[in-house]
Amino acid sequence: MEPVTPAPASPWTLAARTAQMNPSLIREILKLTDRPGVISFAGGLPSPATFPVAEFETACAQVLRDAPQAALQYAASEGHGPLREMVAASLPWPVAPDQVLITTGSQQGLDLAAKVLIDTDSKVLVESPTYLGALMAFAPMAPRIESLACDDQGPALDDLRAKAADARFLYLLPNFQNPTGRSLSEARRAELSAEAMRLGLPLVEDNPYGDLWFDAPPPAPLTARNPEGCLYLGSFSKVLAPGLRLGFLVAPKALYPKLLQAKQAADLHSPGFNQRVVAEVMKDGFLDRHVPAIRARYKAQRDIMLAALRRAFPADADPDTSLSWNTPAGGMFLWARLPRQMDAMRLLPHAVARGVAFVPGAPFYAGHGDARALRLSFVTASADEIERGVAALADAIAAFAHGS
Ligand SMILES: Cc1ncc(COP(=O)(O)O)c(C=O)c1O
């Protein structure tokens, strides 16, 4: 890789890897769509109505009373001991607290995994589509990203077999995936896990949405079947609050020391005060009471969006102006497809002009994307906004199809 030379007058020479760093297309899209009066299904934010503000207020005061100096001092890179213990105890397979590394969001877990596992030109397997933030975390290491063909159950086994040779890992989102909302069935997990073990292929399993199920809990993570062959990432962002910037990883013994060293280089440790506050909030089983309320809220929101979609795009609608969509069993997103030949990226400005925003699906693909796909978040808009936003989307599609 050649270094990148910026504008002639600049004294700075950028590292060659910066050529792989690009602004998140989604953040750029959000800037365009974040206008007063525009109903947004575009953001990936949890509903702020779920943030347990009062509990945080009490916990912050408690932490400052109990351990003010320790809470405000530098702290251990591995994370706050009681929080690591709570994380280990919450997982459905035997995890020792010393396998847990508290991270600055699970996004940092992806960055550390990239630094520790990817060389230039290393092959990395991802789902199709996949989480854009992971592609952004992997990109500076200049891997060869290969997408696996996926159905509504996740990656197809035959494509995994065809592409696995020499891959460093498969990055997998088992539950209510961002962006599609899809989940891997029990059978697909068993097959994928067995095949990965047979092929000697490690898995990086990213599970920030697993607790947000609507009717039944998802099957156990794939890591539970083969902990030494999997790096597991979790997050407090969707069950408590993303502003804490706290997540965790559970690493096999062979990886932990290097991940820890990478973290030390990145930020020494994740905010100690926040970690103590989260441990304080969680200490009496708070999540067991809190998370069911998030599930109920998000399920009701999903149902409102599904009903609005059925009204705006009835089954007997003109196929040239209709939309199809899936029914996610948890999480925050629904995945939809536009009528034939319609490009979501090109539709977006027309939709915004009519007062509704979504995220086109194409940026979520490592390779050639599905131009007809789009992601709709159902968790932050009100019922009335969902109704009006979906109706505006139907108007935009009809007008676009008829060239107006
Ligand atoms: C699949 C996935 N992984 C990781 C993250 C990063 O989450 P955080 O860093 O807030 O834990 C997100 C955020 O939306 C996500 O959707």
C-alpha cells in the first residue's frame, strides 16, 4: 500500500490504511434525512423511553458515596471485577470472569478483533448483508471480505464450505440481525457450528440484540457449542443505554492476552465510573425486570409498523408499487424490498421530500448489494408517526414508479 498524500499544501502524510477508512454511508444518509418534519425510520438508535434514568441517578450517587476515588481513578484494563462476574454469570454457557473483557461498546470489540486477527489480504467471511460498523472496523486492516450467500435463516452451508479455506474467521450475527432482523434457527446454528469446527474456522459472534426477543428467547449462541473456537461480543447499549459506551467480549484463552494488549493500546480501559454505575444498577437483578419492558415496547412497535405496512401495501396492490417485508421476531429492524427495478438509494430523496426516511440496504453488503432492499427501524417513531411515515413511503413509491 502506498501512503496517501492529501492536498498539496498540507504537511501531513496520511497512512496508507486511511484509504480504507470512509465516512459511514449511513451517517451521511442520516445527515440528509435528519430534517425537521421528516419521520425517520432510518436511525439505528434504541428508544430513549427505555433508558432507566431514575436508576442511573440513584446508582451514580451511590457509586460516588461508596467509592468516589476508585470510581474516578484509572482502573484495570480487563474491566471492573463485579461487572465481569455479572457478565459471566448472565451467559448460558460456563464462562469464567477472567475470560470477560469489558469493552468501550461492542464496536470496540470489533475493532480489537480486527487488530488481533486480520493481516493485509486476510480472508474474512461475513453474512450478506451484514452490520456496516463491522465492515468499517475490519476495513483498515485491508482484509479480503467475502460475503456468504444467505437465506432467511442466515449463511448457507454450501457457500461456507466453498469459501472457508484460509479464512481468519466468520463474522456472524445470530439474533435479530442488523440490518435484516433475521435470526439463525436452532438447526442452522447446529449445522454452522459443526461445519465451522470441522473446517477449523473460528467464529466472531456479535449478539447485541439477543435479549430483545418478542415471543420466545432465541436458541443459545453458537459460542456455547464451541467456546474455544468463538469470540463472543455483547453490549449494554440495547438493554441499558448506548451513551454508556459499554460492551464486553468473551475470549478463548488463546486470544485473551492479545485482545487485552490491543485494548490497552486503544484506551487503557473502558470508563471505570460507568462500569461501576452499571454494576450498581444491575446488582439486584434489575435487567430481569427491565428488559421484559423493552421487549413488550418493541414488540408493540413492530406490530404497529406491520399493521401500517399491511394497510399501505395491501396484498392485492399493484406489484409495481408494492413493498414486501419480513416479520422480525425481535430486535429493532425490519427489512423490506421495493418493487422490481426500484433502487432504494434513488427513492430516498423522493421519500424525504414526502416526509419519511429509511436506510437503503446496499451499504450493508460487502460486495454487490441488493439495490431494492431497505431497512426500517420500528422502535423510535410514535404510533402516529409510523402510520403517517408508512403512508408517505407508499406515496413516494407510487410517485417514483410513475415517474413523478
Ligand atoms: C450488530 C451490531 N454490533 C455492534 C454494534 C455496536 O454497539 P455498541 O458499540 O453500542 O455496543 C451495533 C450497534 O448498533 C450493532 O448493530
